[in-house]
Amino acid sequence: MKYETIHNLTLPKIGFGTWSLGGGGSADPTLDTASMSALRSALEIGYTHFDTAEYYAAGHCEELVGRAVRETNIAREKVFITTKISPEHLQYEEVLKSCENSLRRLKMDYIDLYLIHWPGTGVKYEEAFRALNKLVRDGKVRHLGVSNFKLKLLMKVQELSDTPIITDQVPYRLPDKAYVENGVLEYCQQNDILLTAYSPVKFRSMRVHKTIGEIAKAHSTTPFQIALAWLVMQPRVITIPMSFKPQHIQENFDAADIELTKEEFKTLSAAW
């Protein structure tokens, strides 16, 4: 596994995303067995960064993540838990309440990284960060970040946070480079902020694209692994793929060790 280190914090290049575990926008207990199996597989393989949110399965996903960590008997300090607060909860008291609810569902004493999930219309970020900064001071949250923030708003919340903004979690993958074009990636790379790429693989394109197929064949890997390796090769970029299938969970993890040549990286970057 490769790692990124910023502000005395080291994170693996590839973590485990949890969207759709335990349900979508609401809880679906019929998915619990498959969801717990996926989480156990990830922990056994060696994933240490798990990304969830209060929105995922209406909080049930957080419950499953916490349960998996406890049942696998992995020490709390050995895992890094990211969760997110929804934009409708960004008033001062609601921020504190949302954090308490996430901690209760996770059955943990602290959250490693707490993100604002989406920008919200009419949000008073000064008020939100007054609460977020308090959570850090109180030890309930270790680090702060954001998700789906464009450059102007990212720069604004940097000024409001008493501690460094650790990440902006955004959709970034081949061929979607919107956050390259809007300047967020370059800004993160120049200002010690991680860009966490979610939804890192666009499946239809990966299966049929000739260039990525040829590079995958040369490395005896899958096109999906090459797409992840392309992300991993970039400074200040980490990613959080997910899968229910143990084979794919392992392949995603192993993608961090694929060494693309500079020429292959350039070819992929220009292929779309």
C-alpha cells in the first residue's frame, strides 16, 4: 500500500467506501449480511480507512461499520473512520447533535475525519464551523474536511477552520476531470489538502476503452485496477472504491501497488 502524509496524518492511498452498504437513502436490513461480509473482507485484507456518512442508509451504514470493527477485534486506533454531516444539519446545535448521533451509531468515542457532505443553500458556514471547531477542541473529532466543494467555497472554509482542512472529497476518475478543470485538484496539491476521489471507476468506459485495456493487459491486471492506479500515482490524491465482492475488494486494494510508467500515465490522462 502507498500512503499520503499531510499535517502529521498518514492515510492509505486506497480506502474503503461504504455507499450502498446497509441501504441507499434509507436502511435496508435485507442487505446486512452482504454488507457485513464486505466490511469483514475489507478489514481482513488490510483496509484501514473506512468512509461513511450519516446519510448512508439513514445512519445504518455507520452502525454496520462500527459493528464490523468491533466484531473483527481490531483496535480502534488501527482504523481511520471518516463520516459526513448532511447540509441540512449545519446549524450550530444540529452539528453537535449530528456528531453525537454518528458517534452513538458507530459506538466510538471519536471520529477521525468529519466532513461536510455537500454545500447547502443558505448555509451559514461561520456558524457551522463554530460547532465543528468545538468538536475538535472537545476531542470528539480529530480532523475536519469537506466534500463536493468547489474552489471558492473550499478557500472560504479554510479560513473558518481552526485546524487544517484535510480533504475535499469529490468525484474524480477517468474520464471525469471536472475537478481538474475547476482548479480544485491543483489547489489541493499546492496547499497540503488531500483530494479524495469517490466513484473512482466509470464502469462502462473501463470495459470497452481500448487504451486502458491494453495497459491492463501489459500489467496482467483489470481495467478497473488501472483506473485506480492512475489515481494513486497522483500526488495528494487518495481514493475510496467499494465492492460487495471479496475478489474485487482485494483487487481494489492491490491496485495501489501497480506501478504505471510515466508514459502510461500520460497516455491514460490524454485518452478521453
